[in-house]
Amino acid sequence: MCGIVGYIGRREAAPIIVEGLKKLEYRGYDSFGIATLDNTLHLDKHKGRISENPQVASLLKGKIGVGHTRWATHGIPNDANAHPHIDCTGKIALVHNGIIENFTELRRQLLSRGHLFKSETDTEVIVHLIEEAYGRKRNLLDAVQEVLPLLEGSYAILVISLTEERLIAARNASPLVIGIGDGENFAASDMTPIIEHTERAVFLEDGDIASITRGKIEIFNKNNPVSRPVELIDWSQEDVKKGGYPHFMLKEIYEQPQALYNTIRSVDMDNLPKILRNPQSVTVVACGSSFHAGLIFKYLLEGACGIPARMEYASEFKYFPPPVEDLVIGITQSGETADTLAALRQAKTHNCRTLAITNVLGSTICRTVDNTIFMRAGPEISVAATKSFVAQLAVLMQVINCLCGRKCDDILQHAHQAIEEVLLMDLTDAVNLCKGASDIFYVGRGPFYPLCLEGALKMKEISYIHAEGYAAGELKHGPFALLSQETPVIALCMPGETYGVMVSNIKEMKARGAPVIAIGCRTDTELSDIVDIFIGLPKTPMFVQVLTTLVVLQLLAYHTAVSLGCDIDKPRNLAKSVTVE
Ligand code: F6R
């Protein structure tokens, strides 16, 4: 977690870094800081969000600088623990994203050699180690190069020194990208702060260290010069702005038809069989919403062609790996989720073939697995996953089509149109019921069960209302005890094999006094007659029903959270990219 930005060029660095950090707040926002260089090292860092407090930082002078927005891991959010961290001489400044696992021992050694620490962070050891190495080495690049092997854990760092006109960047297991400008260069955790300045980018790999001046970028790995490809990033500047929507989350919900359409078409169906290679079984590892997408995949794949699919929480897999063979798929929007990365590494030790489905080009996962399929959701800024979930389902449907020997059918090609229709629905009655509740249950069967998990996750993470998703048949095995007039139940009840039993379940819940909001087929008068609030969706094939129902659940959570005055895009205690276990 944490976002970092660096700049070197002809312009004043601070305003560029401030704007960049605001765009990275989705990676963490409990404190921020900036350091710039002219003939002195200027520093400004504070507890809180840069978007609420950018004034002083923007005024710092100098055409070289680094900045940081933090998600605390070591040390509480306060001014002292905010980055950048400065060495004892006051000449070197450093920002870091990641965790230095052996910092306690390094700190002890540094203290015994007389260094003064100003923070409780793991990060500060790095800047003091560089300070020592700088005393022995010719330049900052060599000094950082000497220090990196001492660090255990993950890092993306940017370092500046009063004595040199350059930025040093290095990464190991945390993302870092360099933006190539004209007489100026940028570095950041991802492209969102860079895209308004340049679309040319170089993604550093693990073990890379880069020396960045105004006009030159040199990259080394294990002390040898290496060249990394320059990628052209096709995100528009609008992609990273709110585009007139009150929140990124709503913008991203509305971008789902496009995300679906683009992703379905981007999967290379000619190459897919070479990647998948007719597996006997598939294991999927993921966390959070990505786990729910995987669970829908399991239901649909097994239903379509009987290939066994096992769904595992990535956080459990690392420590309790089940017997795995053949193909292991990791699903991760960010491509940086520590547990998913660890699970895939573990799978490799079992000689499994590994495939990642991710939204972020150049993310760590791409270098961890044998093959990667990119979704085309575009940058997802809001902490709550929405359009990336739809894009994951799009890729997974193409995987199912390939494994079942089917072509991408008309239904999939036109699914985005059904979503567009649902985006315009009025959910006021359902929102009014939900916003007054302390607990909400979501129930469904088959692929609609993981949708219940996803709907409940969206509701709890952004509205802070306690919500639970259940396979509908499970409610009477315990949770029925909680049903009352105060506990709304959201029942996903589409036409199909389980329709009859779902209607019976709904009647049982009604008999216990629970108000029921049913999401069903628009023409279903039997259902609309027995429930309190009925949300009717267009009649479509099953996979499209999954998508349209999902959108209703996202909008319900969104509007409920808005009506409660919640911080939609940055829910409390959460960060977008979970790079720690
Ligand atoms: C929920 C949400 C999280 C993520 C989870 C995995 O809205 O966003 O549950 O789905 O942290 O993240 P990725 O997909 O980046 O691995």
C-alpha cells in the first residue's frame, strides 16, 4: 500500500507531485509528504489527506522532488511517520511503498552506530543506510545499489540527494513505473499521476534500480545495465478523472458496459487454447471481490462442461495449500495483492501452470506467472471494485468458452446493452428500506450465491451496514434466528432451475416477518405479488442476468451509502491495493 510520485525536469516539481499524490490517494491516505531540492532540501509532511491540505506542499521550491501518500503499517498515522524520511545530514530524502521485514535488526545496528531516528517506520532505516553508504561511494546510485541487498521485504523507493541532480528509483515486489517526458521524467506507483504528462512508460522489474535525470534514464539489475521496453499507455486523461460524476464509484459503475465490451473483444481466442491447454481441473485463487468472480466462474464452468474448478481464498492457500495440479488461475484487479501473489508462487512450487487475470499492465503478478490475460476495465480508482469485477467475468466467460470449445456467442457480444438498461433503474424504495437497517441478508442459489456475497461486500464496505450473503438454502440452518421486521432480505430470484425453491424460501422469510426485496424477471407477477419491493430486470440469458443483477446490487450499495453520507470512494480502514498479508 502507499503511493509514491517523483519528478525531475524544467518545471516546479511540487505542484506536479501534489496533483499526482491526489490521484494516488486510493492507495492510502492517512498522511502525506513532499521533499524538493533547489539549493536546499525542502520538506513538508503531515497527518491527513493531501487532497484536504495541499497548500504548503505545493509551494515548495525546486525542480526535483518526491512525494508520498501513506497507508500506515509501521507506526501510527502522524506527521513524524509520514514520508519522505530524511537522513541525519538532512541531505537525502526517501519515499517508500512496501514493508522492510528486517527493519528491527537494521534499526538496532544503525542506532548503535549513532543514527538518530525521527519516526517509528520501517522505512527510515533505508535512508540511514544510504547515508552511510554514500559516505563510502562515489554517488547516490552506487550508494543505493549497496544498500538494496541488505533489505528483506518489499519496496518501491524514490531517493533524492541535495548533492545530485537526479532521482534514484528501485523496486522489489512493489510497483514502480517511470514516465518518459520531453526534457522531464516522472516516477510513480502507477500511471494515474503520470498519464496527464506523458503516455510513454517503462515498468521496472524486481531488482531494478534506475537513475533518472531530466534527459536520461539508466536501469540496472544486479549491477548490470538492462533495457526495459517503452510501453504506450492508452488511458486517456479523462479515464483518471471523475468525468462529471459525484464519485469515482458511480463513474466506474457506468463504465461497465464499455469495460465488458472492450474486455470480451480483447481476449485473444486464437491464443487462449495454447495458454489453457485442456486442463483436467482448474484451481482459482483470489481475494475479496475477485474471489467472488472466481466463484461465479466455478459454477458456470462446471455447469457448462464439467471440468472441476476449485475456488480458494489466496490468503489460506499459502499456508494450507490443497493438493493442486494442472492449471492455477489468479484473479486480481491490481495485480499487487500480496496473498494472491504468494498463492501463485506456491502453486509454481507444485509445478502447476499459472495464469493471471489482471487489470494492471506491468503489475507484479505479470512477472510472477506463466501467462497473463489483461482485462480492459481501465483504471479503477474507487476502493470498491465494480467495473473490474465485470471485466473479470468477461475474461472468465471467454475462458469457459475456450475450455468448452465454444465461440464467443451473440449473447456475450450484446451483454453490455442489457447493463446499460439497468443503469437507468430507479431504486429509491429499496434504498429507503436498506438505509434504515443495521443488518441485511442477501440470498440466492447457484451463480447468484456468489453475487450475494459480492452484493453484501459492496454494502458493508461503503455504507458500513452489516450485510451477509448466503446460499438461500442455508438461511434456515441458523441465520433464521436473526430474521425480524428489522432485517431486510435481498433475494435474487431469476427464472431457471432454482426459481421454485427460491420462491418457497422467500415465503419462509416473509413468514418470519422479514421485509423482502426481490430481484427477478420484469414479467414475473407471481414474485412481485409476494414481496415488499420488487426490482424487475429484462428477460435475458443466465449469464446476462448475473451481470444485470450485479449492477443492481452495486447501485443499491452506492445509493444507500450516499444517503447515509459515507465516504464512497475511500471507505474507512480500507485501501485499494492490499500489498501486505
Ligand atoms: C472490494 C474490493 C476488494 C478487492 C480485494 C482483491 O470491493 O475491492 O475486496 O477485490 O482486495 O483485490 P485485487 O483484485 O486487486 O487482488
